[in-house]
Amino acid sequence: MQLPTWTIWLTAYLLANPQLATAAPADKNAATVARAPAPVSAPRIALKLTPEAQEKQKKNAEFIDTLLTAVDGTLQKRKIKKTGVKPLIPLSERPSESLQRLRTRDADVPNFDAWYQFEIDDSTTTVSIASSSSKDKKLSLSPSTLELIHKLNALDAVESVQALQEGPPPAVSPNDDPRNTNQGYLNAAPQGINARYAWTINGGDGFSANIVDVEQGWNLNHEDLVAQNITLISGRNAAYPDHGTSVLGEVLMRDNNLGGVGIVPRAKGRVISQHRSDGSYNTAAAILDACNRMVLGDILLLEAQEFDPVGGQYYWPVSVADANYDAIRACTNLGITVVEAACNGGYDLDVYRNAANKRIFNRNFPSEYRESGAVMVGAASSATPHVRLWYSNQGTRVDVYAWGENIDTTSTDSAGTANNLYTTGFSGTSGASPIVVGAAAAIQGIAQVRLGRKIPPARLRTILRTSGTASQNPSTDRIGVLPNLKAIIDGGHIRL
């Protein structure tokens, strides 16, 4: 008997279970995926100094060490490892020329010189699981790590603090049933985004569109992806290759006699890893390095989740962390469309308050809301009328939604070496976000043909939200609309 999708997802991610207990696949169309346990490591901290403190750090390399001794209690026992304090974003990965162009336009440019990272010489684990019931179990930062963040954040010399801690990407629910040929998310509204109609329009197959996927691992040799010549920009292909392989398949599966077909099979795809070449896990550095290799009109997909620097829980959009927000803002200011998963905590983003007590995700409070320019994506049922899936984060910040279950796409094994596996059960905001990326790439392909140029991020976000399919209960679902490519194209919305 097949388990319900939510049961598999809950077991695999909210419980941070290291394995999915599945039977052996009957044939190549059924995927069995193993999960690695959440990592256990000493805390690595990202810290942003005030301008005055930044000058002190430049003059005294041990200044940040003194900040640790300024916090009380057991935290005084912690020491920075001998590897020392390093820039959060290496100079080689900063889009310096691009940022300089922004400065000449008097744009609000993030100051990445003020961000540093260091690792604590402490055996305290960074991640814990705490709950009162099975459904409420959450992956979170350990209490001691969260205490350190709060105490450092209270210092006058510090503007922002966050943990650089890896965790699973937005959830996926692979199952063991042989895949079918019905990729319903490609179909006409209200079921899907009507990619099949876009294919009949010049450029609607993604021709000339460029996409970069930010996450932790992939199998780029999968039989239905290898001909796309997807390349790794930087970082290490290190973890969750099944996840990345499924994401790429939704968007880029080759139009051939194997497997399915991606939403934009003629788009160019690249990937970049949060696991950096220096051994660190650094989402902001990956975003900025990708940004440095992209141009106006390209699309950056953020297939990642983040720990909340205030409450410590996992499953938040990556922009909850200030360094990631700054990196995203730099990209969108440069004309790159960023698509960000809303993630799978079941949280109401509107009520969240950051360390400065600001409702940064609530558009109803303009003085507190923080605009990164990204397109944020929620997850809904595959069946119509679409309803928000219970684990999808929601709120006024969420722009659009797409299928978050029963997604037919490529897959691989836990080692990333199986080249002929598929799944009918990819899910979560992980599955929803690539569908929106595909819609965005189809629009950019058509724009290039019709207008001779790509559409800037703010305008593209508006287009994606135009004439879309509403969820069943918009006022309570609060996940925006499902993009409708036929309505966008026929309505004449593809314009600057």
C-alpha cells in the first residue's frame, strides 16, 4: 500500500529521518532515495559589524575575538578556531564590477566588506530536534548556538548575526510507484501553467533563457539531463543529489524519447553549490558568485531553507538571514530575477519579527517590510481547485504558487550515480519553485524574440502574478496565484 505523500514528507524532513524506508523499485522508473542525517558540527557564525567596528577589525585582527569575551556566562569558554576570522564573501566571489555599476547609479548597495565568518572551537552541536508531538517536530539550532547569536547581536559593535548551518533543501517526497507520462503541471489552467501552449510561441520553449540553480547536489549525468550540458559554476557537488536532479528535471528535461520533457527544454542551465570550495557552507557566497556570472534577464533559483536567527527553527526562506537578503538584493538590483522557495515550515510569514522587531515579510507594514525583489513561491495541491498544502509557508510576501505534490520528474539515488531513475512524487516548495522558474524562462524567451531584450525582475514578477489561477481560498491560503502562460501571452502582458 502506498503511504500518503504527507506521511513520507513528514518522516523524511520534519523528523530529519536519515533514511526513507522504501521497497526496491520494480524498474528504472521508480526511485529509492536515502537521506543523510542532519550534520553535527561546531557552530560557524556569520557576523556583520557596524562601520566603526569594521574599522577596528581592520586595525586589529583579534577584535572579533574580543566580542566573544564581551558576552557572559558559558559563552566565554568558546574560542575562535585557529583558522581565524575570514570575510563572509571571498573577494573572488563578489560581483565587484557589477556592484560598482550599481553605485554609479546611486543604488542602495549592500556592504559585504562588513560581513565576517568564523568557526567556534566548541563541541556543542549546531542542530537539534525538539518537539512535543510528532507533527510538531522541527529541525532547529541548538539552544547554546541560538544564545550565542542573541548575545552577539546585542552588542553595539554588531549589526547582524546568523549561523552558517547546512540543512535539508525544501522537502521532497519520492515514492516507489512507476512514473506516468502525465506531467499535469504542464497542462492548461486551472490545472497547470500551460507550458504546452507556450511551446507553440517563438521563444516559449525557453530559447535564450539562462537559469542557475542554487542548492547542494545534483546528478548532471542523468539520461534525460546529460544532453543539456548543465555545468557546475563553483562549489562542491556534495549532498542531496536526488533533490537537485528532480529540480533540474522539471525545468530542463530534454525533448527526446526518454523520460519527460522540461517546461523550457531549450533553456541553458547551470548550478552552483552552497558547499563552497573552502569547505564552508555559505548560501550568501553562492548567491553572489552566481550573480557574478549572470546578466540582466537571467533567472536564479534558490532551492534552500534557512534557520531563523531569532527563534532558531529551520524551514524559513533564505532571506530571513540578513547576509542572504543582502546577496539577493544585489542580484535583483543587477537585473537578475531571483525565485525563492517560501519553504516548508507551515509558518505565517506575516507575523514573523526579526531581531530588530520588524515584520520584514509583511507587505501590509511598508515601514517594516523588507523588499529583496525576489519572487517567493508557495506550494499547493495538484488537484483543482488548488489549496495551500499545510506545510507551505504563507503570507502577503508569497507572490505565486505551483504544484507542491505529485510532480513527475527525474531522480537519482543517494550517491547521485543512478542515471535512469524518475519519480512521480517530487513535492514541497522545492517542486513548486522550478515550475515558476519554468514559467519565468518561457516569458523571457518570448520577450527576447518579441522585444529584443529580457524583462527586468520587478516587471517579470508582476507578469507572473497577472491573470493567474487563484487558489481555492485566497484569503486563507495566502500563497498568490498559479501563473497562467496562455493568459499572459494572449493578454499582451509580455512587455517592458
